[in-house]
Amino acid sequence: MAAIGTSADRFPSGMLLTVRPAAGARGLCLVAEDLDAGAAGRVWDPGAGTFGPRLPFGVGFGSLLTPDGAWVIDLDDNGGSEVGALVARSMDGSRTRVLTPGRDAIVMRGLETTRDGSHVLATVVDDDGHHVLWIPFDAPEQVRTLHSSPEEVWFAHVSADATLVCADTTDHKPGVRRPAVTVFDVATGAVVAVANDLPDGPIRAVRFSAVAGDQRVLLSTERTGFARPAIWDPVSGERRDYDLPEFTGETLVLDWHAATGTILLVDASEGIQRLLVLDEHSGAVRVLRDEPGSYAEPDVADVFAYYSQSFLGPDGRAVIVTSNWTTPLHLRRETEVVLPPIDVPPGQDLESVLVESADGTRVQLWWAAPPGPVRGTILDVHGGPNLVSLNQYRPALQAWLDHGFAVATLNYRGSVMFGRAIREGFWGGAGDREIEDIDAAIRWLRGRGLAEPATTYITGPSYGGHLSLLSIGRLPSHFAGAFAVVAMADWQAAWAEMNPALRKTWTSFLSMDTTGEVDPRRIDEALIRFSAINHVAAVTASAWLFQGSRDTRTPPTQARTYADALRAAGGDVIVEWFDAGHEPTGIDSVREEFERELELATAHADGRRWATLADQRDT
């Protein structure tokens, strides 16, 4: 166990962040790792069994390697604003090629290259809408726009012969994130076919076949209410769905090796992951790996559909990217360990339970108590809504346990991986469903002798930070404090500064009723209930806001307006800043964030107001 008073061993430099495969037959991969001051990358060549040197520039979750391994493509966003220009950097860092020259700043919503690397397929958002761009790598000024829409467009993919492109589109149901898959002819931009499963559910494209001449697309469908694979030929119209009745929950559709007919899946029933292989011809399923842990972490609102995921190499072998509560992310090729997990002290597993919310809905809660006396309880709420808490190494949760705190992390309604009803279950509620789930989690923990109000803290990033502040206003009797990281506290104040991709998304969500129908008249009332600033009069807990100075998702002004309002109401609040966008960079920042939160929890136990600990960063 890490020594009390230090957390260095829990947050070691060099932890694996993601492994992102490049297109093409070589199977090169970009490996991103979290170092002290920020993320770094190196190239893994599975064929040669070698790792290249660390690149002289940072890479992260949104970076993509070209098929020849000569360039890394990423958004140049001024240190984390998520708005900027798409660029390619040579491996030695000596050359930078702007891939969106002369274009206004963009937000990324998908990135891919052709198998030969001659073209980049970028799904982007700007003030004029959502676009699919076809960019010649050596002549980016000759870019063509294959599709534009005022409605959301996500994750475009390109066929093996580069004649077709598909994207997840929402024109058929404006304002609602229940996509169809639209296929375009690259030469003409004409629509070839549309796969639309409504009213039975949304449908998303995973990838085209990598076999030349095979134009089929692997889909993730929800006709059953849970994700299932399907294979569709947009030219012939032929489609085969795999209903997998033996599985009662979600099956995440990760990858496809069409040459062998192998589909890689994750069984995520009740939030517990197992890695599966499906034979596309026979429909037979076998378990590839069922050791406790995670094999894919969904990220449904960014450049790629997963922060990290297992996948199939060009030879059809599974590349397993996996983690669990006590073991950091590491890399395997089936049974062979390619990149072992970085050493950390022994930790504790969290237990999964299903907690019943106010209306009988059951939501997943992971929890653990320290082996010794309990100093307090930390309730973590993830940064969704369309994200999820998994069985994966979370250094802060282990560090809290080291210091005598019970921990819990909640998959509230809005979380992915539990089927459509849970994922869409927060629609139209203006935060009501999430608050009910948080209330249910606290009451369940209290029944186990935990979560005493005087020593219970709620924390989370982004939407989780928003829910932390909303909770201390709407559930004031439950919490002693909130650690709100990059939180949205005042939605009305944020509107003008929010990036265009987020503004469109939240306009839709806040206009919806519980069935997903959009009514723009709802938004003003929803903003009032949804904004934590409108609940400050009820707050008795202390609040710490940790915000990025260049954040365009949860912009700086709204954090200041919330803090001013809470102070004016007599509340105890600190706003502190880090120099980045929507998340701190580097393991040092993550460790310092935890240590600050521990300092605040300790101060509260000593009867000190947090405002007395404020430093000069709160100006």
C-alpha cells in the first residue's frame, strides 16, 4: 500500500493511454503514454516486434499515424482548446503540413486515412455546420467536401479501394443523436445508400472491410435495444444482423477482419466486460478473454469512438488493450504480453452492484471501502453523459483508498454500455434522472455504513463536474464538498464561448423531451434547472472548481459567474486554473489534482473553510 501522505507511486510517469492502429497492411500503431508533463508517442511495428523512439512532440487520444509511419496527424488546438487546424507532423518533428489550409478553425469528430495514405478523411465541425472532408495528403489545398449538414455528423470511414465513404448522420432525425449510416460515392459525392433503423433504434458504422473489392460495412445496431453487430453491403443492399440472443446486455462492436470473417466484440452485460470473437459465417461466438477488467473504453463524442480499444491486426490476430482496477493499461497480442503494465503498488478491486433509483431503474455502482478506519467517502461521477466507468486502473480512486476513504463510481442514466434505455434515460429531465441516481447511490452506501454527510464528497470531470455542483445544490444534505473538474456551472453564461460542436449538441439535448422529440421552447426552462448557478441558495457544502484556461467545452467565464454567485450567497468556494483546455496534461497534473483534493478534504475535517486555502490562481 502506498504510504499515507504520498501519491507518487500511484501516479507513475509512463502509463499507457492508448494504442491507435494505422490503416494499411503493415499494421503500424501509434502508442501514446502519459509522461510527467504531457503525453508522448512512439511507433510500434508488430511485424518487426519493435518500438520506435519517443516522438519529439506530444500525441494523445486524437492522434493518428499515417500507414507508412512517416507522419502523425492531429488537431493543432493551441494547447487543448479543441478548436484549430488539422496538421501532420513528420516523425522527427522538423516538418509540419497544414491539412486544412485557409479554413476557419474546426472541431474534430472523426479521422481516418486511406490504406495507401494518399488521402485523409476528416469529419469536422465549424460555425457553418458538420462536414466530411476528402483531403489529398500531398495537396491539401485541393480538399473536397463530400457532405455538409447543419445536423450532427460523426466518424466517417473509407472503403479499402477508396471509392466509398460512410458517416453516421442525423439529417433523418434532426436534433436527435439517433444516427443512420449514409454512404457516399467519393468521385461524385452522391449518396449511394442509407442504413436507417429508426424507429427501432440508431445504427452506427464501425468500419469498411479491408479486403479490396469488398464494399461491405460492419455496423453496430440497436434493434434489440442493445448494441449488436451487422454486416451491410450498401451496393447490393444485402444485410445480415447477428441478434446474439444468448447475451442479455450490450455487445460492443470493435473490429472486423473480413479476410477471415472474424468480428471482435465485447460482452458488456451489467457493465462487466468480456472479449469475444464472432465468426461472421457461422454466427458462432467464443470467449477470447474473460479475466476481470476492461477491453474497450467508449468515447462517443470525440475524434475516435473509443479512448482505447482492443482490435484485430492485419493478420487477424487480436491486439488486446486491457486494464483492471489494480493493473494499469497494457498491451497484448492474444496471449503474448507486448507492453507490460507499469509498476504500481498493490491495490483494491471495486465491487459492482446494481442500485435501484427512484423509478425502479437499476444503475451500476462500483464501490470499495478501505481496510482500516473510514475517514470519509468519495463518490465519483464520470464525465459523460455518453461515457462510462469501467473496471480499469484509476490512480486517484486507489490513492483515496490508500488514505482511508471509501470510494464509489456511478454509471448514472446517460451512461453508455447498458443499452439504449439507460443511455437515453436522462433525455428531457434537465438533470432530474442523474440526480435521482446519485441520491440512490448515496443512500445505498449509507446503508453500508458509508457516505456520512459530514465526510462525503462528490467529484467528477466535465459533465461529472457539472453533476457534482448540481448535486450540492439539489441534494445539499448528502455532501460536505464537491471537487468539480472542468465543470459546466452556468450554461447560459457559457453559450457564447462554447465551441460550435458542443453548442449544437447541447442545444439538441436541452430541447428534447423524454421521447427524444425536439421542442426549442423547452430550452430556457431546461437551462434554469440544469445550471448549478441557479441552486446556490441551497448549497451548504464547500466547492472547488478546477478549470482549464483555454477550455471551449466548459469555458472560463461561466466558472467565474458560478463562484461569484456562490460567494454572494455566503458559500465556501475556490476556483483554480490550469494552463490547458478541457483536461490537465501530464501525470504531474493528475497527481497534483488528487493531492489538492486530499488537502481540501483534510482541511474540512479540521473545520477549515476551503476559501481560506485559496491561492493566487483563483483570480
